[in-house]
Amino acid sequence: MTGGELTLGAVLARLEEQEQELAVQAETTREQIAQLTARLDELGRAVEEVRITRKTLLALPDPQPTCRYERGRCARRWTWRSRPTTSTTPA
């Protein structure tokens, strides 16, 4: 046997080690991808639920204004699309 055969054997052994290391990294990456895919699916469902809730609330009719007879004027009730008609600053 010559020294070249030993060197080839060492190269082949190193390549086998690299292959095994890469296979472990690939499996770890597949697991991470599976976890991220599951998380992405969860977030997608949550976004859809919020979208449906928002759409439903926007489809509700605006409430009718209520009259404040003691002041002789009507004030609009607060909704998601409007702000309260009363002032929040102290008098």
C-alpha cells in the first residue's frame, strides 16, 4: 500500500463525516421549518378571525341617536366608528 491510498482513505472518511454533519443539519432545519409552518398557520387563522370580526362589526348598523331631554338636544351614541360626543377635559 502506498501513502496515496491512505490519503484517499482519509479524504473519504472526512467526506463521510461531512455528509453525516450535513444530514443532521438538514434534519434540524426540517424540524424548524415544520415548527415555523405550524406557527404561520396559527397566525394565519388568527388574522382571519380578526378580519371576520372586523368585517362583522363594520356591517352592523349605526345606532339611532338618543335624545337628552333634560338638555333639549340629541347626542349620538358612541360607536366603534365615532368618538364620544362628551368632552373628556375637566370643566
